[in-house]
Amino acid sequence: MSANRTWKVILSSLVLSFGVFAYFYVMIPSNVSRDSFISSGENNMVTESPTSQDLEAALQTDAEGLSKAVVVMQTTRGIIKYRFYSDDAPKTVRRIAELVQKGFYNDVSFHRVVPGFVIQGGDPTGTGAGGSGVKLKAEFNSRKHLTGVVSMARAADPNSGDSQFFVMLGNHAHLDGQYTAFGQVIDGQDVVNQIKQGDRMVKVTLEY
């Protein structure tokens, strides 16, 4: 009896040990691995291929040369919306779209306002001397600098454009062919006209 009882205790211990081992070794790693796979798959679907493909499609232009994609600037004065001239300044447009999607322009000020001429922003330092750190080659084109046109600011070097841009408050032909026009205000020109130096772009997003 004593020997039988001993073997039963040993057998029970082995069964219990195997059960615990099976739970921790098989069940838990399996669940963790599955959850990680689902998360990874969802992230790839949302943030990689569809986003890039949708953006490229949205940058295609209509009969007026304007993109389907719309930049929405929520400012301290109201909302300004503009579309891109993707065909006229393709590299500039893609860079600006990239900066917008990264949230680069959020809470950035309009550091320069010249009544009847332009409002200018896009410098995170607010001094007029800053940018994103990536210089863009000029894409001068035939677009006229008329009221509501959005164009790239630059220094003396034609290829010194970065993240700063200006919006026209009037028609100024002397800028034509000298600056990269890349967009057109489609809604909120009245807000553009009200912007004062120091006003901010609270949030800038891209809709398409």
C-alpha cells in the first residue's frame, strides 16, 4: 500500500507539472504572438500602402489643374482651405503634403504680414529664418501670383525654399516666374485677409 500510494503521489505530481508547463509554454506565447501579428497587420494596412496610394490619387489634378487633396488650415482667425497645383510643382507639392501629414505646421505662426501683398508662415521658430531643414529645388511655372495663390518663400538662392510659404493678398505680376506657385485658396480668402502678424495655424491637415 505504501509503495502504491507513493507512485500515485509521484504520478499526480507529474501530471500537475505537465499541465502547468503546457499552459505557460504553449498557451501564453501563442496568444502573445497572435495579438502582435494582428496589430502589425492593422498598422501596415492603415499607415503604409493605402495612405501612399490614396495620396497619389488625390494629388491628380482636375481641368483647372487643381488637386482633389485639400489642405485645411485651422487658424486663430478661422479656416483657410487650398488645393495644390500638382502638375506645376510636383516635388514641392509632395514635400508640403508630407510636412502637413507629419503635423509640421501645427501651432506655427504667420510671422510676416504685408497688407495688400502677402501673409507668410511655415517657420517653426517664428523668426522667418527657420524651416524643416530640407531645401527644395525651384519649380518656377506659368501660374500667376494672383489673389489667393499659395507660393514658396525663399532667400536670394532660387533653390532655397523649404517649409515657408506665402498667400497672396493681391495680384503681383513681378513675382511670376520668380517663386514656386503651388496652390490656390478655394475657401477662406476672407480669413486670409484678416490674418495679422503673430496669428497661428492651430492645426493643419490634409483631406482627400
